[in-house]
Amino acid sequence: MILNSSWGFLVTSGNEFLSVDIYSILFRNFGNYRYICDMELIMVFKALSNQTRINILIWLKEPRLHFPAEELEDYDPNLGVCVSDITKKAGLSPSTTSDYLSSLQKCGLIEATRAGQWTYYKRNEGAIDTLNQLIQKAF
């Protein structure tokens, strides 16, 4: 169930509603609840308004289909895909790729893990599922 009010959306798994403040981060878990405020939802749609950022989400869904095997020799699904591999696949400068990944991370659609000098990215499936449910119910 989704409650839409002037201060945001409150997504619940039952008939109870949880009161949380507008400063809550997008898609953070509050028990079985997920809270999405209006401004954070706008950030998600802004992040999804760029074809390359959408492509990154698609590539990260099934990395073995979208990245060459030699680039994924040390691939660990718990870590994700190395930023250098994403940069190469996107054909963008490292700074532009970093900006795109940062945009997706800030709105909760991807997660970053630092391992030594490398940063790895993977999809936040819980956030993507919640967004999917919100879109299906609200529109």
C-alpha cells in the first residue's frame, strides 16, 4: 500500500503507516517499510532521464551479458562491476562516468563498494523493486 501525501510517499507492506520525517533517505528500510519523499523521487526520475545512466542500470543487472569475460575474471556479485569497466563500456571520460554513477548512487538505485584502490558498483535491487511497485500503483 502506498500513501501519497504532500510530504512524500510511505510504502507499507500492510495496513499500518509509519511516520517518518522528510529527511529520510530514499529507499531506506524502516522495518518492513520503505519511505520515498517527493524530492527524492524527483532525483530518481532525473537520474533515469539520461540514456547512459539507464544503460548502466541495464548492464549492472546482468554483467556477464554486457561486459567482456576478460574484464569480469575477478567478478564477484557481492561487489559488483569495477568502475573502470563501466567507464570503458560507456565510452565516457572517467569524470563523466563518476558523475553518472554518483547520480545513480545518491538516489539509491546503485550501491558502491570500495576494495583497495578500486570501487565496484551493483544495482540496489530492493530500491528498484520499490520504485517499480510505486510506479505500478501510482500511475
